[in-house]
Amino acid sequence: MEERTITDQYHARRAIEALRAGVPNRDAVSALGSTAPEIEDRFQHLLESVQEQAPEVTGPSGFLLAGNFGVGKSHLLESLQHRALAQGYVTSKVVISKETPLYDPIKLFWAAIGAAMIPGRRGAAVPLIAEVLQPREQAFLDLYTWVQQARPETLNQRFAASLNLFEHARHHDPETFERILAFWAGDPIQIGDLKRALRERGERATYLFDRIDPRGLAFQRFRFAAQLMLAAGHKGWVLLVDEVELIGRYSLVQRGRSYAELARWTGGIKGEAYPGLISVFAITSDFEAALLEGRRDRENVPNKLRASPREVERELAPHAERGMRLIGRPLRIPAPNRNTVRRTYEQVRVLHGTAYDWEPPAVGSAPFATSTSMREYIRWWITEWDLKRLFPDYQPEIEATPLTIDYSEDADLDSADETNANGDGRTYPGDEMPLEDPWTASAADPQAGARSGTTPRQE
């Protein structure tokens, strides 16, 4: 029997526990390998192409992948994350949920920056990035020039002012430095604080702090953060979004906004560029039949948006149509064939043996069927081996109950303040309205500060 070290056993047990729970981790992905090499090749092409983009370039920046429940979408996203990290990209894996709705760019940014992983380092992303920024290096100078010259619709001058103050504050003004990092991580910043810090430094540059609605500022945060990561020496920012099918439970209008966001983050909105940012979304294969066809979203969503009294919603209609077309032609994860199942079976058997220091016997359950997902196979095998290891004479009879996805509308998922969630175009002057985000305040948000590794200041 092959000698097994404590380290081997540790990693094997971590992999088995992840597979048993249906939530793949680094150990499980390393042990089982790729589930869709063609999609991994497409992703690799995107990683390489992002290096050729300039800040003003627009174009395809992501894709949508689809697969049946349990086929390995989360496993594939985990694999893509490891690949990107190994090549020097900052990565963020986000799961769409009630707390992180796809139609809300404010909360999406919070989730993305909070989940951001820096290659080879641990901790909150923004402080780690700020730690290595070198204002005298060319990468920082290029970022500074781009930010200072950016049009207001590309970047609000809050970003230019914060970058101007960055180096001085890092060495001489800890309070302002903390506010800058918190702002870069998604927290609000007061225009009065920026002006005061500029005056104290004797800065002659004049910044026009134009009014901007919170949603518009959130999109700019993504654009700025990606360039900040490039200036810190990283290759770019990879955003991996799982369980996109949850948008099927939104109301009709919120689904429309979500479809438009799919188009935005995959490069489908003309004139909007997010250089350095790559997005990959995962959705279930039956979403198109259940929502776009079964609930007639292809017709109902654009009609609803175009009939809205709000101009911002009327403008979303063509983007929502592009997002729905994307759902109709995703990159599909293939269902497991006999060879895939056989190979995976042997890999999991070796893992289970290493994890528990035994020789797992052959299992008699889980006969091959095209309707059986890879997740079902794996959990079936692990359950039988668990029982046989603990009770060698026991002959288990395992029955699998297929899970169905509920696409019925859930009013709780639309419980946010509709006035603001609708993106009604209201604007907020920074001096009179200290909070750029009307949904939350740093002092009230338990996550504020945690995103940046700083402590929010009580206003």
C-alpha cells in the first residue's frame, strides 16, 4: 500500500469534506482536475487578451457558462479562480443571493471587493494593494495620469482627489489615509474631508466634485479598482459569479435589470469599458426554457422596461435584450459520460483511501445514467464508503432524490428600498449629503470598514 503522509491525509480529507458538502475547494479541484477543458481554454484566452487592453478599450470581457444542476459549475469556477491566481490576477468569487442581488451594483461591488483574493497573500484586498503601490514607479504614474484626465462619466473626481492625497496621507495623515482606503473599498467619503485634506497639503489642483448617483458611482468603483490592481503589479481582476439562476425569483423589472447587468459585465454594452476586469457567470441550463420561454421574459421584460415612466429603465431595455441573448447561447458544461464517471470514481476512491488510511472497496451503487449529475455520483460513492468503513459488514442501500430548482418569484428578494433600487437618477451633492449610498451608512453597516480593513469613522 502506498505510504500516506499526514499532509496527504490532511489535503485528501479537506477534499472529501468539500465534495461531500457539494462545495468544491482548492483541494478538491486539484485532485479532480478540470471538468471542461474547452471552457478553461476560452478563459485562458481572456486572461491573455486583457493584457493587451488600454484603459479606453472596450470589447468582450467575459462569458456565461451553463450546466445542469450538479454538473460542476462551482467546481469549474473554483478551477478558473486557481488558474487566474496562479497567473497573477486578483480574483473575486461572488454568489448571487438576497444580500448580493445581481441588479444592485453597490452590493455587487461590496461583495466582490470583500471576497477579493490577492495572489500569494492573505487579508483585505485594498490595504494589501495600497501597501505595494509605489508612486514613483511608471505603473502608478500611468494610473495617476489616467485618473486625473478621465472624463466625469468615466470617473468622478473623488477618485482623482483621493489618488492625489494617497502618498502624502500614507506617511503624514493616518486618518485621511484610512478614509481613502475605505472609499476605495466601497465606503462613502465626505467631500468636505477631501477638500480639507487638499487645503492642508497646500494642493493647488482644483477638483470639480460633480454630483453622482450611488449606482453610477458603484460602476466607477469597479473601473477604478481594476486599474488600481494593475498599478500594484497584478495582471487584472477576475470576477466569478455563481448561482445566477437566482434572478429567476426576482420580479419582472428586477429580472430585466439583472439581464442588463449580464450584458454589462460581459462587454455587451457599447461604449462601456472595464479594462483589466474579466467576468465569468454561471447559470443552470434550464433557465432559458423556464424563464425566457416559459415565462416569456424575452417579450415581457423589454415591453415592461420600455413602458416605464423612468428614463433609466427605458434605457435598460436593449441591454436586457442583449443579456437574454447571452443566456440563449452560453458556453455549456457537458454532462458526464461513462469515461468521465469512471475516471472521477477512481480519483475519489483514491482520495477517500488517503483521507481515512484504508482501501475503499468497489461500490455497487450509482449505476451510470445520463440523467445522473456528477455531484450525485460523488456523494453516492462517498456515502457508501463512509458506511462501509464504519460498518464493514453493512450492505447500504442508497437512494437519491433529485433536486428541482424553484424559479417562482420571491417578494423578499425585492425587499430593498424600491425608490433607490430603481435607479431613479437622483443625485446627491457630497457636501450636503455626506452619505453617497442612501441605503446604508458606514456607522450602521456592520460590514463597513471590514471591506477595507479599516474602522469606519462615526459621523
